[in-house]
Amino acid sequence: MNKKQYNNIIEHSLQYDCKDKVDSLEVVRTIFNNMGVSLPHGTIREVYDIFSTNNYMGWRECTLEEAIKNTNLGIATIGINESKIVVFSADDEEETSTQTETVITLNDKTPARAVSDLKYFTDIHETSTEWVYCCNRYLSKAEMAVNAQCIYDYLRCYGWTKKAICALLGNMERESHINPGLWQGLRENNMSGGYGLTQWTPATKYINWALSKGWTKENIYNQLQRILYEVENNSEQWLDRANSGMTFKQFTQSNASIAWLTEVFMRNYENPGVPELEERISNSNYWYNFII
């Protein structure tokens, strides 16, 4: 996204979604949730400790100069210590963001106390997904494994159980080879066919949503954010055709058998013309045994 879109999301979040939130971490979570950006679970101290490992998702520690540069490119950037967290907004005179205790703009008007005791981290996943396989071809098992681990690590941060994630992966393997760039039948730009990790059909169901947020359609994290959006908006994609009694949210928290969860996701979410349920279950079991 560009810096105008970035600041607009911050401003919209502050105005409409953060009115009743007094905790700085809650405010930051809300802003980043609206951006499609993940934060670790836990208290501010726990979040700080996780970031300090410099090994959380696409986040990397950066200098103050890099923080300014990345924020002005519309890349999510924070300052954090053991007791507070701050979102940096872009330095844009036309689309400014309201300055609060948890939102500041890094420029020559920024009070030194606001940044002097913070570590800076930036979410580079928008520009650092070269290691993920994303192309309009079928992937090998080794290539799928790279993407599967990425998906697992991401969804675990949102509280999904291992069994639920692996049931999802088993279905994704059948649908897309766990490839965010795959078009149904390899028919590129066929908007009436399927596209992406879960083969959203028509492709515009996902693509128009992503574009409305200023996001690239191919980005694996953006596609996972669509799935998380569908979890929170149960009627959007999930219909209980399996008579499971589960909402999509309940599915993500379930520790039922791999076979059952694979079937639930297949029927309630994918609803494929050719089920191939045994293949999907076999896939899911493979990922359950493979994933670290």
C-alpha cells in the first residue's frame, strides 16, 4: 500500500474501531488487523520479547532511518519497549494521521522522548516473499513444504490449532498445490475460475477484496488475511454442509481428528465438485507429521 492508504487505515481505525480501547497494545492490534498485519499474542512484555528475537514472521529490527523510510513507503513499522508500543504513521501533509500516545509521525517535529527508548521493527513481508513459491504452475512437494510452513507459522500466531491448520493445508494441496499464484486449470486471469490458496471462485471474490485494500493479490499473507476475515465473518464463505455444528471460528480452535476436520473444511468451505476426500485426508496427515 502507499503511504496515503497506510495513514487512512490508521485514521479510520482510531476514529471508528479504537474509541473504547485504552490499552496501547489493543489499539495497535486493531490498527494492524485492519491493515492485514500480524502481531504476536500476549502481553506487551511478551510481545516485546518475541520481537526482540528478531525472528517473528516478516518483522525485522531496523534503524530509526530505516523506520522513517519504510513508514513513508506504507510499510507497517513500530517502536516498542517493555511497557509501550507505538505505531509510526507516514509523514504526509495531505493525509496526516491523528497523533496519539500510540501513533506518532517520525519527522523533525517528533518529540525525542517518544522514540528515545524504543526498538524499531518493520514488517517487510510485503517485499520479502521471494522465498515463498508463488507462480501459475503446479508445485513439487518440496516447494509446497516451504509454503506450508509459512502458513502454519502465520496461523498459529492467530491461535489456530495444529490440527485445524493441517486440515486446511490438506485441502489447499488438493485445491492449489498450496500455491497462492495458481489459477484454476492454469488459465491465467480467468476471473470466473478459481484463484489462490483455496481457489476462491470466482477469482474476483478474493481479488476485488484485496485490491480494495491496496494489496497485491499474489501475496501469501494477504490471502491468509482473507481467510482470517472469513473466520470473523462466518456467513461470507462457511456453510455447515457437514452438519458439524461448527462455526468457522470453532473450526480454527478444534482438536478433533484430522480426518474429521479435513472433511469439515472440505464440505463447509470448499464444497468441491470432485471431493476426493481420502486424498485430502492423506494430505492433511502428511502435513501434520511434517510441520514443526
